[in-house]
Amino acid sequence: MKQIRKIILALIATTGILTGCQKMDDKFAGLMDNPNSPNPAAADADLYMNRVQLSFAGFFNSASSYGMETTRQIVMYGPTYNNAYTPESFDGIWNTAYTQIIKHADALIPIATAQKKFVNVGMAKIMKAYTLMTLVDMFGSVPYSQANQGSANTNPMVDNGAAVYAASITLLDEAITVLTPVPGSYPGVNDLYYGASNAAGKAKWITLAKTLKLRAYMQTRLVDNTVAAKITALLTENDLIDTPGEDFEFKYSTKQAAPNSRHPRYNSNYTSTGSAGDYMGTHFMWALARDPAKGSFSNNPLTSQGDPRARYLIYRQRTNYADVNVNSASCAYAPKPSHYTADMPYCLIGSGFWGRDHGDGSGIPPDGPTRSTVGIYPFGGEFDANQGSSVSLNRGGLGAGIQPIWQSSFTAFLKAEAKLALGIGTSTADIHIASGINQSFAKVLGFPASIGAATAVNPVYVPSQAQLDAYLAKVAGIYAAATTDAERMDVIMKEYYICLWGNGVDAYNNYRRTGKPSNLQYTILAAPGSFIRSHFYPSVHVNLNVNGAQKSGVAVQVYWDNNPAGFIK
């Protein structure tokens, strides 16, 4: 009997404790949530959007790097195309796409819809669409319809690239639809790209969505005979990114610590050790400074020819080759590869421009303090005024660079391509080329002032209007002298290629779609294998997904690339 009474008393006491605990939990329930990882019911659409936007900038930065390397803007080590990158190289960008951008965009959209934050909905759909198309551009067929279903499907099948592109264009149309009415509110400073705090800011997202549709149609023009009418409709409507104020770009700051919010490529090149991290591509610097059709760069700003943007895009740590020796630049003591054409650049091209040749997988010499590096545009580095000094922290624009995801000059070059390839548009292709170059001039030369770094530019070295006009005249002359559409397309894509500095995503796409620029430097190896028509699937997809099969090699083409094998090198 005593034992039964003890049990009853214990139960009563326990019930009291549990009831008290329940009351305590109710009282402090709001304080129990992790503010850094809100549950969907408590999530704010603006805060959720920050994760998507920051992840999107990182995704673009990674994708751009691969494109810049394959198109000779910065070095691809190689030495063959098949071993230039391992599947593990792409694990980061794959995870960012699926577990950061797409996952959080999918979670955000119903929350923002319920909170009537429709601008956020449109933003999320646009960034998701761009991410999906870029995955197709890089890898080909990728998971979409079965992706991000959690435990319901941990092994998603891939969808054909054409289906993913079509779904992405639908997302862009949905974004336009949801953005068109007057929204319940504006994200304002929570919009890290356009700062949409009013109708004008919101309209920029609509313009971006339409411009990305134009980009998608031009990308698929080789395999879709219906795009001409769609492109014509967009050009007729004329709501496209065609002024610098509409440019879609992610902006970094000069903040160095807690957290570091400088451009990642500034961080890797302007270091406390005085050693630059990246190698600039020999071919890209040659296109700026030594292309014989445009004249040669000179240390004397009054007589300098070549590209007027060169001092903004590239910073030379040395203005001569006094530091060149067999240890610091062994290529200077080796003959030009016999498989290079006579006009193809190799090794050191003059005036201190010091980079690395395409596919040079040899060891790294002690040239960190002497090799050329990124300039003030678009990475927030140093403006080249013949300083000839090694990099260090806190130089030039202090890292306040941008990710140039889409700019008005890019739209002009798409219009030029549409006119030449499809006969679409009212202006001639050469008019669009000139427009694209002029818009790029304005963007690049005005960039230091736009980031508060005007004093970093020595006015003595700012190109004159006469030099800008001379460059335009040379390009116009080259186009006028062309006798075939292939030669004319080469002019379009060479100038587009230079304007794309900082955007390797479109440089890589353009090269596979058009085969231009036609004279890109070959790899150091005479037989590097097929050019990378698509990348290997990431190891996380192949090893962790039972339905993930690795492709046979990098010669596998994405669905919109129907050009013949060996089309590009």
C-alpha cells in the first residue's frame, strides 16, 4: 500500500514538473529559435532573400572563373582539356546552386507570396532561372524536375538541357507577371542588386528578365528555329538593358574584415605578401595591348595605342622585363611552340605584360611580385599608371569591385549578332558594335569615380577622346574590310570578348556558340584533346546519387551546341 502511494505521489510531482516545464517553454518559445537559421513559418522574406542573393553572387563568381580560364582571359593550367579540372573541382558550385540558391528560392517564394512581397518573388525566380541555365551551360543535362525534394527523392534523375532551359524561360515569364502590378511593398536596401525601393527599381528587374530571355534565345538559336520571332518581339518591345544605369551587377565594398566584403579576386591578388595570385592570360593581354590591327600599347600615354581600357583592366607589377630570368619566366628562354600560328602571342608580349600561356601546367616560378594582375575594373584593384610596383593590401579601389553579370554593352553585341546571323533588327551590326564599345568605354572609364576611387587614377594616363575615337575607327575599318559573315562575326565577338572582362560565363558560351574569337591562343601542348564543350559532372552528383553517371569526357556537347567536333580549340 505504501508503495502504491509513493508511485501516485511521484506521478503527481512529475505531472507538476512537466506542466511547469510546458509553461516555461511557452513563455520562452520565441527565444528558443535560432535567429541565424529561421524556420519557414517565422522566416522574413527580406532576410531569406539575402541568402539567395549572396549565394547567387558566389555562384556567378565561380562559374565566371571557369569561363575566363577556358577562354584564355586568365590561365587554365591544363595541360590537356580532359585533365584541366577534376570532378571534385565543381562540388562547390554544384552545392551552391542546389542547396543555397534553388533550395532557398523555392522556400522563399511561398513565404514572400504570403507576405505579399512580390518583388522578392520575382527576384527569386529570376536568379533561379539564371542559375539553372548556367548549370546547363556548364554541364549539359542536370537535375531539375526531381531536384530538391528532400527525403522524398534523394537520387534525382537529370533533365534534358532543353527542358531545363524551357523551365527557366517560364520562370522569367512568371517573374515578369508577378512584378508587373503595383507590389505590396518594396525590398529597398534588402535588394542587393538594384535597391528596388520604388516602381523604377522594380522595373529594372522586369527589364532584366526580358534581357535574359533575349540572351537565352540567342544562346539557343542554332537548335531552335522558332527563336527569330521571339527575338524580334523583344527587340520591338525594346524593354532591354541598354543603359549603364540598368546594369545587373553585384557590388562589393572596401571592408577588409569582420566580414571581408571585398571582391574575391581582389582578395586573391592584392595580398600582404606582395604576391599576386592569378595569372592573366597571355592572349587576353595581347588582345588589349598587341593586336597588330589596333596598334601597340606604349608606356607613354600620349603615344599609346591598343585598347584604351588596358590600364583599367590590367595592372602591371613591372613595366619592363628586368626581372625576367630562367627561373622567373622560363618561357622567355624557350622557342615558340611550332604548332602556334605566326600571329599567335606567346610568353612575354612587351611593355611588362607578364602572364601565362594557355594550358601551361608547369610549376609556379617565383614571379608573384612581378606577374601582371587584375586592375581597377571590375575587381577594384589598381589603375596602371606605370607604377611598376608589386601589389600590396589597400591599393587602388580597395576591392570595391563588381560582378558584371549583365551590362548594356552586352545587349548591344547580342543585337549585332542577331542582325548578322538572323537578319533581325533595324540598325546595322556595325552600329551595334560601336554602341557596345562606347558603352563599355563609359562604364570602364567612369568606374573609379563610381566606386569612390577617382583619386586612384592619375589623369595623365586617362585616354583622350581622340584615342577613344581612334580605336572605334579601327574597329569600324576592320568590319568594313571583312568580306564574309564569318569575318564580320569575328569582329563582333572579339570586341564582345574584351567587354566581357570579369564575366567568363558569357565568354565561354559565346566561344562555343560562334567559334569566335577565331584566333585564341592554342594550348602549349600540340595535342591537348577536345576543347571542353561541357565540364565533368561534380563528384557529389556522381558519387552520392545512384542515378548520377559521369560523362565519357569533356567533348560531350550541351544541347544548344550543334557545332561540329573540333570546331574550337
